[in-house]
Amino acid sequence: MVYEITTHRAEVYTPESRKPEVTYGDDIIVDLSRRDFTINAVAIQLPDVELIDPFGGLADLATGRLRTPLDPDISFGDDPLRMLRAARFAARFSLKPDPALTDAVTRLHGRLQIVSAERIRDELDRMLMLDVPSKALWFVVRTGLADEFLPELPALAVEQDPIHRHKDVLAHTLAVVDKTSKNRLLRLAALFHDVGKPRTRAFTDGGVTFHHHEVVGARMTRVRMEALRYSASDVDTVVQLVELHLRFHTYRLGWTDKAVRRYVRDAGPHLDLLNELTRCDCTTRNAAKARALAKRMDELESRIAELRQQEELDAIRPDLDGNQVMELLGIGPGRAVGRALAFLMELRLDEGPLGEAEAAARLRTWWAEQPSPQNR
């Protein structure tokens, strides 16, 4: 067995400081008093096997109550990130936050500003991986915590359609997050997928519209995730899912094989995540509408599977590569090669695999129709 040993200690954030001051001691009660909550301010003394529970942690576990060992103003002042942990602990263990704890979070949420973006990001990720993330997310919205690190979330508390009083965008968003499987990037995409709606909401005679909210939302998602110090790879994946999450809904108008290929190409390695996000985005109570959407998605996935058997859908590329293009056209590296490859890619998407001979013939014809060399 591996044991991790440390002295008794306490970490305290001074006003406006992003780094805690660590002090060491030899008093177990003082050490436990600086823990996040009473339920983890419990120790066992060895070798006597004596339970040390000075703050009633076991009783709080039994009654389902979430409290801080010290006055919550002191505990949250020592480490403001504990306010976010309170949301996660309450949701994970089905605990009810003590009124004094909730009141302190509501008053002190501005202190979260001194905590590093990386620590907040990690706590958000843990929150999203809960069985029911919405329980924690509702807490951060209602106490004002979200205003400090994710203001786009409370901004979603607007009715999608105030005329017919459909559910607000925030309630819909959290329902979508809960429906998704436990994939961190998928749940981030679910959290951000409608953040563009408040900025694009417009009223018409027929109700309300959110035209291009997926494009606006993708830009907003990038800004927020970069502010939270997510990796470039994480940001690109989530932004792509947000931008594409409405693409499927045009399928009811009918898609050609070309459109299916483009959908697969644009989704890339995240196709399965995009399809799941699309399915989970349906939170309607209208059973007929939900069945119709599920049926269309089933049909699209069947078509993708059929095309996969016929073509290399997972690696869509032109029938010729750059070296073949340069040799065929007698040109060197440059913009013309890129334009030729783009032409071949469009052929590939429109008609499927052509084979090298047919692709070469089409390329020669296209090249002959281009402007003079100096304009290429």
C-alpha cells in the first residue's frame, strides 16, 4: 500500500490574493476546521481507531445537510473555490445546503474573482461529470456564482417563446446537459449550445426567432472557454459541436448523398458526439414531435452507415494528392495546387469516389478553363 503523509496545515487566501498562505501545526482540530465541509472534516486516530468528529460531520451525512466547519464567511474567505465545491458536493451526495451556507455564497460570490481560471475550470469539469449536473448548475446560477465565471449561463433565463410560454432557454439547456452521456466535451457542448440565443432573439408575428444563434454561440463559446484556460483542442472541439448542432434540422427538407458527405466531413472525428447532442437537444414534452425527430436521426445514421460501406466516409479526401496534382498539371507548390485540391474535394463530396483516372481527366478539363497562368 502507498500512504501519503502530510503535517496538519491550513490554507488561507488573503484579500485580493490568488495564492494561499500555507501554515503548519500539530492540532488535528485546527486542521479539520479548515476543511471544506463538516462531512469531510472527520478523522480517525490510529492505532486506537478513535473517531474524531468535532463538527458533526457524521450527523450531517445522516441528515443530508451541507455545512462548513467554521462560519461560512470564514471558510469561503479562506478559499473562495469552496463555494463552487458546495454546489458539486450538494449535487453529488444529495445534500441540502445549510441556509447560512447559501446566504454566504450569495453575498460572497464576488470573492471567486481571486481564484485562478484553471482551478475554476477544473471544478466546472467535475461538476459536469456528475450524474445530474443540473442540480449543481442551478445552485451556481441562483446564488450568483455563475456571474463570476460563466455569465452566459444566467443570461439564458429568458423564455424561448413568451407568447406561448415555452420553457426558458436556461431550463432547456440544463435538461440537455442532464440527458447527455458522461463525456466531458459533450457536456460542455450541451452547456454552451444555446448561449447565442439571447443575443439573437427577435420577435415576429409568429413568435420569436433565434436566427444564426449557433454561429454567434460558437464565437461566444470560444471566448469563454479560452478565458477559463481550456486547451486549444478542447476549445476547437466544443466550438465545432456548438456551431454544427443545428445542421441536422435541415434534414427534414431532404438531404442528397452530397449533403450527408458534407455533414460527416464537417463533423470529422466528433460525428458521434454531434449526433448525440442533436438527439439530446430535443426536450419537448410533445411525444409525436420527439418521435419524429428520433426517426429522422435514425434514418440519417442509417444512411451514413450505408455510405460508409460504399465509401471511405471517415477519411474523405480528394482522389488525387498534392504531388499528383503538381505532376499532372506541371506546376510547382503554390496557391494553384490548393485551388485544384479544393476542386477535387468538391467533386468527391458531390459524386463520391471517382478513381484516379476519372479525377485526372476532370482536373485537366477544369485546369484548361482557368485564367492564364499569371492569374492562377
